[in-house]
Amino acid sequence: MNTKILLRTINDLEKLETDLKNKGFSTQVSEEKMAVEVQYSDVEIFGEIIKRYLNAPYNYANVKFPNEKLNVVIFPEKDFIINNEETDKNAKEWALSTGLPKPETDWTTFY
């Protein structure tokens, strides 16, 4: 599973899980998180689905692709494909401007 989404950041977990499974995504739900396996070729489809369920403009899904040396951070209104320091910095600045607390911009990077 290459993305984990905090349950407190989404609306209607049951419907989200159904929508993801209907598109072929594998999911696992624990007490606090939903884990999803996303292939790079399917990241756009995953983004279209998850954006409908994120419950604040600063909530996001971070899909990690270490083999490709990038990660994709998906917010309700904007996506970032992070593969270098400048893009990472721009994503963090944008996220902070939406109200995301600074400690939550400490996502993994692989570039």
C-alpha cells in the first residue's frame, strides 16, 4: 500500500471504499487510516475519486512512488507531482497557505 489517508480527513468512508474498489483499487482500513495501493498509471483516476471525499481544502493524499523517485500529493483543489526540491517547496508553501499546519507538510520525498 503506497498511500495512507487519515480517516479524520475524509467524508463517507464506506462510499469512498466502494468507489475505490469499483475502480480496481485495493484498500485496507484500520482504526485511524485507510491504506490504498495505487499504480502510477492509475494516479489520475485515484485523484478524481479521493478529491470528492477530502473534507477540508488542506487535507490530502500522498501517493508514494519510490521506484519512480517521486510522490504525488493530492489536495481537493490541486495536485503536486514532487520529483525535485523546488516542487516540494512550492507544494509545502501552497499547503500552508490553505491552512495546513506546518508539521503536516513533512511528507516523504524520493527525489
